[in-house]
Amino acid sequence: MPFAQLVLGPPGSGKSTYCNGSKSCLPDLLALPVDSISRILDIGRTSFEPMLIRRCIVHQFMGAIGRKCSVVNLDPANDQTSYPCALDVRDLITLDEIMMDEELGPNGGVLYALEELEHNIDWLEQGLGQLGGVRRIYNTVLKTLGLEGRYTDYPLLTEDYILFDCPGQVELFTHHSSLRNIFFRLQKLGYRLVVLHLTDSYTLTLPSLYISTLLLSLRAMLQMDLPHLNVLTKIDKLSQYTPLPFNLDYYTEVQDLSYLLPHLADESPALQNARYEGLNKAIVELVEDFGLVGFETLAVEDKKSMMTLLHAIDRAGGYAFGGAEGANDTVWQVAMREGMTTMDVRDVQERWLDAKDEWDELERGQRKEDAEAKIGSGELDDNDSLDGNGLAGAGMSDSGIKIIRKS
């Protein structure tokens, strides 16, 4: 059963950065050279698409198990992705073509592009099928090695874990139907989908921005009608802004919003008008009456923060109860599946707000000690240097300790 994340959010919320960071935390297994796979399969280099060959599941068969992750770009305006696209909507239609041929602006062009993708959903289905279409290659490998008929229930013979990097136009996930229809179609094909709605944590610094974020998140949840997580990104930058009047858990758990109304009135003289008081009260009561909105937090460059969020996503999508990982997992993979990496919001408060400098210094020291230990054990070359943060150069290994389970 294939699993996927639908990464939504307004421009600048960190969608592409998240997709890039998630791909690093959910790494593809190191691929054999194409020539090596071609010799094993006794086929020519051009007999299969290079993408399928390089992502061949044979390495999982060889014993190193990880979660295969592919990123699909659905934003026709995103022409400089920071990650390798396994599938790109720009191969179907580009924003420049739409704006020229249909005489539309950028926002209208993106809406048109998603409508075009909806009408050509077969193109998307075919591309997604190729990302997971490795069983035939795997069976050929088994036959070549004389193992035909064995390992037929190998747990990783599933489609890739997919990240959909979606456009930032909020219309697409608040009232326009094309994006929702596309994902409903994928859901009927068996995909287990989780919506990830990203928002810059800067919105917490102004009550008006926070309440607007609550309304946007609520509307997106009602529109998409799928398992849904709202995420406050760039939480590691929050200490650089104006101090918050409440602790972080007040905002993530969306506690009694009536306490926020006086701060909202103090934000601007225009909001102190009596006619706005009733409107503001009605808005916060609307959000509270639905009782749907809550937030996770994310510092995308922090592995523990990323793993905590991934654990929440897996539970929302059911991956935690039917994941593909098994033996030979790294410590991080085992910890994520067992829930040992979760961070309470109070831990996030301490790490990124109350004692950020102390934690930064502590982690720099730990990284430096780890790197020096690797150099001492010969895992790093003598030429690999430590930077100012105690990090090793490109030669530093990140494979982690392996846990070998006996069959």
C-alpha cells in the first residue's frame, strides 16, 4: 500500500525545503552503478528508464533497509527545485506556456495548470506507477541468482513513499477543487494520503496573523477532507522575533483564544474600534467551536525535530502500523517507529526559545566529539577537517549504528 504526504502551505512557508529535508531524513539506499545492474539483469543500459534502474530495489534485497522516498513537484512555477524531482508537472505543462497561450497572470496560470493536470490524471498515475514499478526487476534479479520463488513476500516490494510538493496559492486548498480531485483520485487507487499544511512560525508574533492562520488552516482541513496535520515551520528562528505573550503550547494546542483578544486590540489602533470587537470574538469562537485546528512544530535542519514530525505523520497515515522497514534498521529508524524520538511541546519551548543558546553550544560540542571519535577510529580520513560547528567534511559517514534482527 503506497503512502504519500501532500505538502501544502502559502509561499515562503518552507514546502520545498521540507521536501528536500525529508528526502535527506528518509534516504534512498545507495544505488549500484547502472552497469552493474545491467550485467546482473543481462540487459542493456537503455532497456529500462535510468530512474528505475538507479532506484532498483536490489539493494534492499542485499540487506540494507530504508524507506524509499520520491518527491513529486506539482508546482508549475517552481523551476528551481532544491531536490531531484522523480516526477515534475512541468514535463506536462509549464507556467510560461500557459501565460503566453492563455494570456493569464501567474496565479491564474497555476490554477489553469492544476486543472490541466486533473484532466490528464493518467499522466500522473503512469508516472507514479513507474516510481514503484520495481517488482519485475526484483523478480528478474532473483531468477538470475537462482532464487526464483523465494522472498516473494519481501516487505519492501511496495511503491515509494511520495512527497507531493504543491503550489503555494491558497486558493488551491481553500476553495478550488482541482487539487482535491487529483488527490481523491489517488486515494481511490489505494494511496494513503496525509495533508501537511506548513505555516511560517513568524505568524505567532502577531495576534492578527495567528488568527488568520487559524482560519486558513481550518478552511484547508474542511476543503481537503483528508488526514491533516498543521505544522509551524522555522521554529528555530522564533527566538529572533518579539517575545510571545504566552508559552508555545498555547499556540500549538489553540487554547482559550479569548485571552488573545486584548493583545489583538493592542496590535493596531484600528482594531480597538468597538465594531471590530464583536467580529474578532465571533472569529475566535468559530475556530474554537470546530475544535479541529492544532499545530506540530518543525526545525527542518534538526534531525530530532524532523523525526518527531515524521512519527506524527506516520500515525496519521497509518504508516506506523504497517511500515515497510524491518531488519537492519538504523537506530533512528527504530527510534522513530517505536516513538522514542517524540518531543513534547515543552521540550520544543526549552530547545528553541528558553535555552536555545545553551542547547546550540551543547550540540556543537557533541558533534565535535563524535567527529573526533570517528577520526580516531579511522572512519574519517585525516584530511577531513572540522568546521566551526564541529562538523566533519564531506567524507563524514552518516550510516549510523545498525541493529541486526535475527530471523
